[in-house]
Amino acid sequence: MRTTIALLILMVIPLILFYIEYRLAKQGSKLAIILPTIVLCFAVIMPIVAITSIVMFVINFAVKYLEKEKKDKISEIDKMNIQDL
């Protein structure tokens, strides 16, 4: 019974952290880079936490990349609209 609860907690906590990381990265918060760094520091104690930290860094950079692509596309559309005038 305790093993089941422990495994459930080990699955739920990273999912919560991934969601928080995604929301912070979407908002452009400075905590979006600080949170995975803090989690990486805990990897010294529990090596499995390193995987969680790496995934959080990937989420952060993916969201930033997608936001940049979206802004570039919008700026291209704005340039085309100005040229049409």
C-alpha cells in the first residue's frame, strides 16, 4: 500500500511541476528558468529528479521558441499588410 502511494506521488509531483513550468514560460516569468534550476539542485539528493529538471528546461525553451515563431509570423503579416497599403 505504501509503495503504491509513493509511486503515485512520484508521478503526480513532476506533472504538477511540468504544468507550473509551462504556465510560467507562457507568461515570460523569470521563475520559468529558476524553477528547473532549483529542481536540478535536488538532483544531487535524488538522481531521478534530474530527468524532471531536464524536461522542465525543454518545456521552457520549447515555449520560448514557439512564442518567437508566432511573433515572427505576426510581424511578417504586418509587413505584408503595410506593403498592400
